[in-house]
Amino acid sequence: MSNSIPEDRIPVIVGVGEVVDRPKDVADGLEPLALLEEALRRAETDSGARLLGDIQSLDVVNFLSWRYRDPEKLLAQRLGVAPSHLYYGPVGGESPIRYLHEAAQRIARGECSVAAVCGAEAQSTATKAQRAGVELPWTPFAHDVEEPKRGAAFQKPMAVALGVFRPITVYPLYESATSAHWGQTPREALKESGELWSTYARVAADNPNSWLKKRFTGDEITTPTPDNRLIAWPYTKLMVANPTVNMGSALLMTSLARARAAGVPEDRLIYPLGGASAEEPRDYLIRDQFFESHPQTAVLKAVMDLVEGDGRKFDAIELYSCFPCVPKMARRTLGLGSDVQPTVTGGLTFFGAPLNTYMTHAACAMVRKLRGGGKLGLLYGQGGFVTKHHGLVLSREAPTQALRQDTSVQAEADRHRRKVPDFTTEAKGKGKVEAFTVIYRGNGEVEHGVAMLRTEDDRRTLGRIPASNTATLAHLQNMDRTPVGTLGEIVTAGDGMLEWRVG
């Protein structure tokens, strides 16, 4: 270790805690605040030191299963602490990694010596209670607190009208565009997705903190059945995130000086080495294309620069896994093959997806993984619709350089952005498929298809494919030839919506 870094300016993760709540009686289910407190107490126990009472920095990941007024203050009161940094953040799956990174930076600046990052959800209990008409004995639901902005709030009215404003219907657009760009047939792309997801499932099956401890083959994951229905082409239920869980997780971080003074064993210490962040526009229709995310690429290349520019240097990685296209894109940028080991946790389908806080659990799993062997770990989190990206490198060995304070690689991401086509809601003539999906109802029937199109004058628009247009739907769902790049007719339907059809 360089003598130029004072030990009180070297951040180190010393404790991790997770809790999974499976109440026999729904009324006994723990609320998110209780899950947070328990996870933090377990993290303190894991550290072997008394640290909770000295927390000076507390970040709480956004809740969606229950609404509180100032949950970060409520949690601080439960813990009996008054941190100078107390933050409850916005929606975003990358946020746990960002909070960890920022907490490490605060320690590196000397602003605090003990920091905590935590998150929890109790969606399973909340949903069951609502269905059963059970009133939960939790902190009263804060009806006067505004629900955080998500999905539709940032999208064009046409996207909302066609149903392509939710993660489950937007990510398939990336799936179709990326596989076409990589020269894959839809059949080949689906096979890659199934095999990748099967790897996540195997890890979840062995993770004591996972929600769904069951192994699945690739074919079981990708083949539609009554229990594994298609949701949005080509994604089945076993290919998407599962938010109906009750989980809490927390990490405790301190300075190396404080850890040593508290007697934390050296083999428990895990060091943040650095990372990077960047974003796409919130409105996905004003991006230049859908076969690459420039912010994702910039973030992953920046974290690779911390390990001699070689993604194979990581002994363990966690690639965010809300939908298969995300880790498929990431592993290619990292220079890793289809045999990649993409997770230490189990993924948002099989481990479970406590909404914004999955990566808090992934960070806990990574700490345990590095303690058990291996030197370098990569945590890559993502939020929105391939929108917000943050990567963080953890190491079992102490750093030789001070933690950098500037993490943004936005300028590098923006430098690669090509011209964005103008968007139009009025078009006719020929339309070329840029990306697409087919949306399904709960009973397995097609609701309608949606094609993202380029018009003859190279503007972008969206076209509906009615369930009755079986020929065009069959064209879109041909497993042996991608429809991306094919031409069809744009027409205006009786309700004023644009439609697209082949032939």
C-alpha cells in the first residue's frame, strides 16, 4: 500500500447483512423499515465491531412496496443515530452501487468514518395483504407522499398509448435490435438468453438468501407454458424480474484506521477501488439507436481501465439482470464469452428483485465472494430503460492510489452518440423495422405488436400491429430470420394510431 494514503482516508467495507422474510401468517410480515433495521444489525454482527451507533452517513434505497414520509429519518430514529449525511434517493436499479461509491468517496474526503447503505422491500407481504383484505400493523401508509416518477412520466404519449412505457415492453426493443446487430437469428439469441439465465438460476439455487431456489435449463426458461407465459416477445415470465419478495440488505463501511482500531480482522476487509457512471436520456425514443448503450459501454470500459483494460481480470462479476439483453450487451463490452459467470447473487428472476435494491444484495454477495477467495470483483448496476449505469470495482487488496472523486464518464458516452432521428406521430409509405416486440395478455393471447420504425425520410415512429394481423405478427416472430431492417407499409387506423404491416 502507498504510504501517501492516510489510513483514515481509505474506505473499506467491513460488514454485510441480509434478511429474507417468509411469514406463515401475512399479518406477521415485516415492513420495509423493520427489514432495514434487521439487515443493518446483521451487518454490524458480521463486522465483529460496534459501529451502528456511530453512523455518520446513511443512504436508503427507494421503496416501492410501502410509502413512508422521510423513511431515512424514521430509520435513523430506530437506530438512535443522527447522521450528517442522510439520504433517501430516487428510483433506479443502479442506485445501491452509486450510494456505495459515494459513501466511499465521503470517507476518502474525511467527511465521515462510518457509513451505511441499505435497502428493503416487502412486496410479497403487501400484495398478499391487499388481496386478502388484511390491514397490516405497519407504520401508516403515507398517502400524502407523492409516488416517485417512473416509466410513463418520461415517455412520449404515443409510447404510452401503445403500452411500450414499462420495462417489460421496452427492453424487448433492445433485445431485438442487439441480436440483429450481432448477426444472430432470433432462435440463436433466445438460446443465448436461456443459457445465460440458467447460469443465474444455478447461482440463486445455492444462495441461502435467494427467493427462488430452483434450477432451470435454458429451454425451460425460454419455452412458453401455462406457468411460464409469454409477457412481451421474446420474454417469458422466467426471463423477467420477480419483484414479489420480502428482502432487506445492508453494508457497513468505515475507514481502514477505524476498522483496525475496532479490531475488524484483516481478512474481512474489502476495498472499493473506483468506478464510473453515465446516463441515457430518460425518454428512450430520443436515443440514437438500440443495439448499444453508449453510457453502459463508457462505464464498463472505465472500470476495465482499473484492471489493466481486461475484463478477464475480474475474479467475480455481477451484471445487472432485469432482462437478458443487459448482461448480453455488458459481457460483450467486457470481452467475455457466452460461458461468462455473470453473477455472484442469482439474478432478478431467481434470487428475486426487491425493485431498486437488488444490487445492495449483490454487493453483499460480492463481499462474501471476495472474502472467500479471488482478488477483484465488478458490480455493474443499471436503472430505468437501459438508462442509468454505475460500475464499482471491489478488491480484497488495499489500494495503492487514493479513490478518485470524479466518477462521471458522461462526456465519453456523449462523444459516441450519433444523430438522433426526429420523432413523428404522423407518417405514411414505407417503414423499416428498427426494433419491435409483441405484447401478450395474461391469458396468453396477443394484445398487439409494436414496431419501432424508420420512415422514408429517416424519421422515427411507432406502429401498432393488431392481433388480427397474423401474417405480420408471424413475420415479426420468425425464429430463423430477424425482421429488423425489413420494410412494410405504414397506415393510419380508424382510431388515428399508426399501424404497420408486411406485404
